[in-house]
Amino acid sequence: MQAHLITEQTVARIRLTGRFDFSGHREFKDCYEAALNEPAVSQIDVDMEDVEYLDSSALGMLLLLKDHADARALPVSLLNCGGMVKEILDVANFAAMFPMR
């Protein structure tokens, strides 16, 4: 997996590509920590348009991001979830925890 952080004004967007699994935990964590440490950021979006697959460790990583963001009162949204990714997120009931756009 590749993770890229793009910050535009007050929105940090983490764009993920490939298989979102444990092998990408360091890259994902580095991106979200950079977003959380940026004083101007008031919203974090995780763009999953190019995610081919995600597993339970990816779900855990998203929950960790949410916990850290909640501690700073920053909302986190999941963007462009489709196909198998959306099905997995639906089964895990992530729509109850994250806005999905």
C-alpha cells in the first residue's frame, strides 16, 4: 500500500493506493500523525478510491486514527469507498463511526 498526505487549507487528505493491510501500517501512521500535528487542519479525509483490498488490521488502523482525531476534536471521513472495500466497511458497521462520502 502507498499512503500520500495532501493538505489543502484546513483539510488533510490521506490518499491510499493498493492493499490496505498490516504491511502499510507505518506509512499510514506517518501520514495521519503528520495530519494530526498540523495546527491548521480541522478535518481529515481518508480517500480509499484506489484501495483494492482491506483486512481487519486496516480496520484497526482506521479506528486508531479516529481515536487520535477524536482526542483533538477533528472529524474523520472515509471517501470514495466502493466495491469490496465498501462491503467490508458495511459489515464492520463503519458507517456508524465515520461519515462516508
